[in-house]
Amino acid sequence: MKKLTTQPAVTLTQLMQKFSTEEACKEHLKNLRWPNGVECPRCQNKKVYELKSKPFHWVCKAKECGGANGYRFSVIAKTIFENTNYPLTTWFQVIYLMMQSKKGISALQIHRTIGSGDYRTAWYMCHRIRAAMQSGTFNKLMGEVEVDETYIGGKAKNRHASKRLLGTGVSGKVGVIGAIARKGNVVAEIIEQADAATLTAFVKKTVDEHVSLISTDEWRGYVRLKKSFPHETVSHNTGEYVRGSVHTANLDNFWSLLKRGVMGTFHNISKAYLPLYLAEFSHRHNNRENPNLFNDVVAGC
């Protein structure tokens, strides 16, 4: 795995100086959302009229938006910034901090940094930003790809006796399956069970059929991959972790980073919100060399 670089290449002080006013933030957001001119967020009509009395507000009079009565919208309409009490200057700071933190930054730390009156406000903002980083579409992974599963959650022995679950192994933890292209992106999602049907379906959804190699460990859940892909395994149970180009080292590094973030930064993540954290860590990894990461996240909000 390539070392994650610090993005974007500006300091927080520089960011706050550049976006010190709401007007500066709104102008930046307008240019990012509509680089080819403002258009209606409801019907994508490009013939909209600026409201001179209200900066960064427009009206669309297309038939789909009510005709003469029109649909009025602002620069934050249909974004995560809509219907919130916090200014864009604060939102921009939070986005910057989340993108800069290799192992993530907790809502409690955000709360302390921005001085939000209530911890829940910072928690809400962080989750809205993570949701914006979830991509409904992605290009399938190519080249040499590693696939592996892991389990997120604390050790049963560290839990209160009333909360410990019976059994051994991964009892009480949440299963996650991931795939990483050695020269590209990572994809990860929650799974209910690591059986052959689940793992094969994930690989077919995320990996291109013309991939040159899929590397996994010897877990029997990957047995069906050989039918559709060039699949090789290493036997972790016998101490084999690398055999030529067959290994899962890059994905292991990603899991390690994710778990350090979970245990060291966030401490506890519920299953319901784990997909948002997977989106955050994956997005940061996939944009590790993107000098416009901050702008891209803002534009995607």
C-alpha cells in the first residue's frame, strides 16, 4: 500500500483565512457545484434568475418548477448544508479536519475544536459528511487485487459480564469484506456471514472479470472464485503470508489503519453507523494523492 499523503496541501490557518466569511464560502461552493453556470437543483434548468435582493439565491421558472410562481433556491439547496444552523465557515473546517486525519477524528474532538454548543451537533455534522462520501457508483477493480475479510469490535473479555456473548472466535463482532487493487482503490462493506455465496457475490460486484490476479487467504469461502477469476491463495494457518505476488499485505495494512481508527479515535462504532466510517476511510485512501480532495468533498456534499 502506498503511504497516505496529507491532503489537501494547505494548512487549517490558510483555509480559515481564505474562507473567513460566509460570502467567500458560498462563492466557492457555487463555483464547485455549477462550474458551467448556476442551474436549478430540482429540474437542472440552466435558465435561472438571480435574486438581486438575496445574494446566492435564484429562482427557476421552468414548467417543472411551477412556471411563473417559480422555485426559489439557494447555493446550499439540496446539499448537506441545507437546514442547519452552523455556517459554511464551520462546515469547511470540519471537512478539512476529517480529510486531514489519517486515522479519522472523533466527533468529540470536532466538538472541542469548533466549540459547538452540543456534542450531538458535531456528531451530526461528521455523519452528514461521511454520508456524502458514500459513492453509489465506482469502477470495478483491475490488475492485481487482494480480497480479505475482517471483524470490527472489541474483545469479549474487555466487555462487562452482562454484555459478553457466548461462544468464541468472532462472536459479537461485525464482519467486513474488502477488496483492494494494488495500484488503485479499496472497496469495503459489511457482511452478515463469510460464506462462499456472500464472498463470491461481493467479488463479482467489485472486481473486473479481466483482472490479472485475485489473492486471498485459504478461507473456504473463497473456493468458488477459481471458476470465474485467476485466483491464488496463501495459507496463513501454516505461516505462509507471501508467495511471489500472492499476498494480502496491502489490504491488511488498510484493515490495520481502520482498526486503529476505530479503537484509538472513535473507541466504539455501532453496526448501524459502521458503513459511514468505511466510506470515510475508503474515500480518504482512494484520494490519498488527490490534491483537490477538500474541494471534491465539498462539491459532493
